[in-house]
Amino acid sequence: MTELTRALDLSGVFANGTLGGVLARASRLDLFGFLVLGIVSGLGGGILRAPCCSTARPWP
């Protein structure tokens, strides 16, 4: 994986996590809900993106 694609991949994970945080803020969730929604949306987007792009699995 080149440095450019790695940077784009990580920026996509960051953007999905930020979007999860924005949705948690709009739903007026507490800190725990904010963190869970941000982490799940960030990592979930990365896990779902890998098979769609025909790249390697994100787990061993």
C-alpha cells in the first residue's frame, strides 16, 4: 500500500469517526455513547470498505 492510499484510508476512517461523533452530538448522547458511536462508525467503515475495494481483510 503506497503512502498516498494509506493516508486516504486513514483520513476516511477519521471522517467516519467524526461523522459518528456529530451524530452522537445531535442525539445528545453522553461521553460513553459519543465514544462508542465514533469508534464503531470509524472502524466499521474501514472494515466494510476493504471487501468492497477488493483489498486484503482488515484482520489476520
